[in-house]
Amino acid sequence: MIDNIELKNAIKDVYEQVAVPVRRHLHAYPELSFHEEETTEYLINQFPKGWMITRFRNSTGFVADFVVDTNRPTLVFRADLDALPIQEKTQLPYSSTKEGIMHSCGHDMHAAILLATACIINSPDFRNIPAFNIRFLFQPAEEVLPGGAKGFIDNGVLNGINPMAAFALHLSPELKTGQVGIFDGPFMASSDEMYVKVIGKGGHAAIAEHNIDPIIVASRLVLKIKELSDMELSGNPHVAVIGDFIANGATNITPDYVTMQGTIRTFNDGDRTYIKTKIQEIADELQSQYNCVIELNIIDGYPTLFNNHGVVEKVKTIASMMLDSQDIVPIPRRMTSDDFAYYSNIIPSCMIRLGCGSYGSGKLHSPSFNPNEECMKTGIELLSNICFYY
């Protein structure tokens, strides 16, 4: 068994010496999806010896392996690297130095936690404890389709290692610092994107009989899509919604076309297929009814993220070794999405929400997001214990 006091002291040291300075460096120098070149180089240069580093020629990010025995299975852990196109407003001393780019989703902390965990595992006091091989994925481009996870998988990050289980952390300001949140089952929704162009015949609004009004057609399509959101399908929540509607006419001008964008979110593959099929059918009907053209492009996004029951139960057991029962929080599933879903559709997986809330922490994806750095101690301890006790 591990001396818990010794582990907590090691975590305190690695938190102060590695996690905080690494997180603040990454926060000050954020990079957008698929452009994490400096982030990748920086993290590799900080990595402890004893881990084997692998890079891909056509991708940012990297893979780090701690090999116990090549004949044993592997535990897989993912951290994401990309920032968002948001102008920071926190006024922190380590605020983003990049105009219009900010780590406002906590990926800087995800990466710092995983690097600090690598330092714990690599230390002489603990390196002989893991029973399984460990693979850390420092993955680019979680924030935009097609997602860095898909590219990593296509590059073979899961090949030849007999992956046993996969894990990821995600910051949650809704939870108190020191808490973790876990959901058992389909946890985060699939996310598909809709792009629509309704082409009619513009003209003077006062002689509407000569026009084919694309605003009318597009509006009917929006309402029909809303009806799909309100339908009872498999019993799982689902959303189909238009979030962007542009009709560049005027007070007395009917435009030639309207453009729209929207999203489809589901927890069930049958619902996902049904909604996409119905939207195409509705578009075809409106096109015929109004003698217009509707260009509909639905882009498949991330699949549903599944938290495996067996993995969840093991994570809860391990978390209970370090946390009080009230700090292991059952949480609802989320209509948001994450490309960790790709791993969860291949390997038994668990995404764990890491409480980072405190006064002034702000919301995810906001310019004022300022998570409590102390949460990284909990993250490092939990991931280390998963490596030691799984």
C-alpha cells in the first residue's frame, strides 16, 4: 500500500513546482485548435525522464508512455491542449498574451494536471507501484470539428497497447474545489452541425407576388425543427435548434436567400439518425411546396460520450480513498459534447468532472473564467491513485 501522507506531500510539491507554473505558462501563451505547436514543444521539454515520447508527423500534441511490462494492458489518460477564440478579461498577472485567444475551458489545467501526475508516477517512491502500462495523450483540437481525438485514433494511439480503460478530467465551476462529479452512462451528447441556405427570388416587398420569399420558407423550417426538439423519441433528451439566421433584406426588400446554422444533440444513435433524416425530409417538402431551393448540409460531429459502469464504479472506489463521500458528487448528464467521446466508443471510459469553483471563478467559455488552481491537487491525486490502484 502507498503511504498516503507521503503521496500527499509529493503532490503538494509537484503542485507548487510543476502544476502551477506549467498551467500559468500555458494560460499566458494559448494556441487555437490544430495550432498547438509551442504548447506541444513546451510540455515535451518539461516532461520527466523515464517516459517515452511519441509525436505524429501530421499533428500537434504528443503521446507519453510509462511502460511497466509490454505484455500487460494499458490505462489511457487524455488531456486537451487547445484554447478558444475569446478575449480574456480576468486581468490576472498571467493573463493571455495572445490577442483574442484564451484558455477559458480549463485545458491549460488539464494538461498541467497530467504532466504533474507523470512526475508523481516517475518519482523513485512510486514508479514501481503501477500494475499496468500508462499512456498519456496530450491531444490537440478538442474544441472544433472533426476533433483532435479522431485524428489521434486514426494515427494509431490505441493500436498495439491493449487499452484497458480511458480517463479524462474536465473542469466544472459548478462544483466546489475539492469535489469530483461522476455520471454513470451516456454522459455527454453527440453534436452534429446544420448549415442551411434557402434560395428564393428576391425583389420589392410591395410586389410580393413576384417574389419567392426565403424568409417565410426558412422560418417554417425553423419551426419544424423546433417541433422535432419537442417530440418524444427514445425517452432520452435531444435538441435540434437553429442558432444563427441571416436574411440580408431591408424594410422594402425581400432577399434572394437566407442562411442558417444550428446544432443537433442526442444521447441515442436512433434519435440522431431520425432527426437528421426528418430535417432532410422537411427541407425537401418545403422546397417542393414553395418552388425554392434548400441547400442542407448536416456535418457529423462528436458521438455520444459513454461513461462505462464498471469503470465508473472503480473510479468511485478509488476516489473514496481520498475524498469524503459528500465530495464525490452524482451529476446530471450534459447536452454539451466533447471529443473524448471517440475514445469512449472504443474503450471502457470515464470522464470525471473536477470541481474548480470559488468566488469569481466565472463560467466555462467566458472571458472572465478564473478557476481555483487548488483543484489541480485533487486532479493530480485522483489520477495518480487511478494509476496505482486500478
